[in-house]
Amino acid sequence: MDTSFFSRMALELHDEPTAERTIERITEFAMAATNCDDAGIMLVHGRKQIETAAATSSRVAESHNLQIVHDQGPCLDAIEGAPIYLSEDVGDDERWPLWGPAVAELGMHSALSIRLATRTRRYGSLNLYADRTNAFDEDDVAVATIFVSHASVALAAAHNEQGLQRAIDARKLIGQAQGILMERFDLDADRAFEFLRRQSQHHNVKLRSVAEWVVANRALPAAEFAASSPEGGTSAAS
């Protein structure tokens, strides 16, 4: 494959605005880079918590779901076992005696699963499917392995950027709530923040949620957080 493909892919994945769109583009590039008929990305949060984050067809999502039902399959194993699993005939693969025949009934007979991960985090697996047996050769595995390296970095960057943006948004919201409390109840910044923090701890909600309510209602948290207002006898400064 032309090396310019990977350069273009890396740039385009980097430019995607959200992690969700990055994931979708990864499957699109996988279809172009390898000899597959379908592709999907499985994100795993523990063995029993699976998310089909992207799929080029409904049968890909069904294949992922069957792995949870039978607790076996290459997509899951690529997360917890070896980083690459290749099945040339899923219907006759002894490693997955329940999952394989069920997937073969969906019309998919070859599978290639590769771990999506950086050095510090495992995200899930990229899973490629072909309608025929013996569809993937050594070149496909080599290309897919290079492809996954680029995709993993792009996915990590997208997650980090979204996490940073959420943190920035939360700080802005908390600052706005502090300003409202300072203006309406004659508090300084430290006492306003301490009030928000106490409400968060007492009612077991995120500090951002308390701040969001204050900004939306321009008042002390009342109904949603069962907090007494100064008129009710409990001052924000207390």
C-alpha cells in the first residue's frame, strides 16, 4: 500500500472534531486499507461491558453481541490476550466453538481482530470481517497492524482532547456559579466555592451539576438539592 495513505489517514483522523467521529473514520479507513467486507470497533469496559462504537453493518454489531452472549471471540481476546487474532474460517475454529458458527450464519467467514491501545491504555479492538474463508493474508495483517498503530494514537488524542474540553467547560461553569453567589449573597470567591463544594458532597452530585443549577436558576440550590436558602435559616456563608 502507498505510504501516503497512512500519512493522509493520520492527518484526517487528527482533524476530526470528536472521538465519535474519529472512531467512525477509523472503520472507513480500515475498509480501504484491508481486504475486508465489514469493519467495526469494540470498546470494552470490563469483560461484560461492551460498546460497539462503530460498525459498517448491523451484522458487525451482532457479531460483537454474540461474543458477550457466549463470552468468547477474537474481539474480546484481542483486548485481554494476544494483540492479534486471525481466523481463516470462523465456523470451524476450535478457539471459539460457540461464537464462530453463529457468526458464520451471518455470512462472515473470516475475521481479523487487533487491539486498539497505546502504551498506557487499552481502548478496545478493531475487527475486520470478510464474507469468504481465507480472506486475510500476511500482507493484510501487516497493513492492519500499522493501521491500528495510527488509529490508536488518533483515538487517544481524541479522548484526551474531549476530556480537556470537558474540564475547561466545567471550570467555566463553576466560575459563573461562584460569580452569581458572590453577587447575590455578598460572598467572597473562597466562600462561594466552599458552598458549592459542600452542596456537592452533601447531596452526592458532581460539583459541575450544582454549578449548572445555580447558573440556570441564578439562585441557591433548592428543590433539586434540598438545600435551604438563607431565608430558610441556613446561610450560604455558614
